[in-house]
Amino acid sequence: KSGQSRMESFFQVL
Amino acid sequence: MFEARLIQGSLLKKLVDAIKELCTEVNWDISNSGINMQSMDGSHVCLVAFNLRADGFDHFRCDRPLTLGINLGNLAKILKCSGSNDIITMKADDNGDTLTLMFESEKQDRITDVDLKLMSIESEHLGIPDQDYSAETSMPSSEYQRIVRDLSSIGDTVNISATKEGIKFSAMGDIGTANITLRQTSSADKEEENVKIEMKEPVLLTFALRYLNNFAKATPLSSTVQVFLTKDLPVQVNYNIQDLGYVKYYLAPKIEE
């Protein structure tokens, strides 16, 4: 089963 | 104050149409180098960024950096009042709460001006480092549009894999499965009609087709699109806007839970 990841999991919030 | 004049005003209309469904309220950062925007969609699954270089405009003036909070749906409504051959000028005062848009017909015999109310928008900015991509593909933007549209009738998600065979897009759904494989080409009459693939390592990622389809709204902005795949990272879909800048989309992958 695959789930949707979010952008913050990959790039740092500045 | 800020003032920018774009002879090919239709590019601004196409740009706003290409991003308005993903991001509704955004900040445009204006400086003497141009206009930049970065915004995530409401669910933070994708990120949209554009850059319009000052030197891509026929006239560009920005006395000090400004942030303009814009409702893109409202801006799109205003841009509908412009003709496809109109020259568009944008103006804003340093401490003003409106963005003035002026549309001049080609013959300059009809002039429309509209003030758009600006907003104060809280937005998060993500730092996106320069990445080493696993695979980079350049293809006609119409080809990308067709692939994601065709696969959407099969399923909701797509596996994209880069191997020595080429780039393969696979969708699976209740009605069956579909695979579309693109191989590198060199025979097209025009360079931009070729598919170019540069692969450093094989990669396989899964994405929601709904977003990839939405990115194809930028097709009118560019004849080609670049798709960057990186192991365990968001896919990047780039449209270069000739002589003006770019719009880039990033989409977070689906991951095994």
C-alpha cells in the first residue's frame, strides 16, 4: 500500500 | 515603485492559467532582477515556482524589493479582460494595496486598466538544493501532456522508471494496465521535437497522476518540458518560457507505508 508524501518531508522549510 | 511592461502579454495570462488551480493565494517577490514566486498547493503535496527575469520585460523598474500578495483566481479573472495580442503593464506603489494592470491593444487604440486588491499572505518557503538527478528527460511538452492524460483514463497513479531501455510510464487501474515507453530520438526535423534522456542511475518512482496532469496546463508556455527524476525525491517538471524565465513544478512521490 502506498501513501502520499508531503513536500516538507524532502525540503527544509526556511 | 514597481513597473513592468510585457509586449507579449499573453505569456502572463498563460502563466497564471498554468498555476492558479494548484495555488490560490501566493506572494510574488519583486526585485530589480525580476519576479519570483514559490508556493505549495493546499495539501503540500506539490510546489510551484516561477521566475520572470527583469531583462525579459520590455521595461522593468523596481526601486526596492516588494512582496505582492495575490489571489491568482482573481488575477486570472482580470487577465481574461486582456486580448491575446495586448501589451500588459503592471504597476504597484511601494506601500500600496493594489496592483494596477493595464492592457493596451496592439494598435494602442484601446486601453483597459484594472486595480487588483492585494492581500497579506502567510507563506512557507522551502529551500530546494541543487540536486544530482538520477535521470533527466527532455521531450515535447505535447508528448508529456498526452502521456499523463492517456494514463489518467487507466488509473490514479503512475510508476515512472528510467532504465537503459528509456523512460517508462506505467499506470494500473480497475480496467487494466498501460505502459508507455519513450526512447531517445534524434531524427526529428526540429531539435525540440526529439526526446533526450540522460540517465545516471536507474530510478523508479510513483506519483499521483492528478498533479502531473495539472502541470501540463503549462504546455502553452513552452514547446518542450524537462522531467527530472531523483531517487527518493520529488519529481521536477520544468517549462522554460522563452526569453523570459521558467515555471517549475515539484511533486512528492507516493511512498510505501
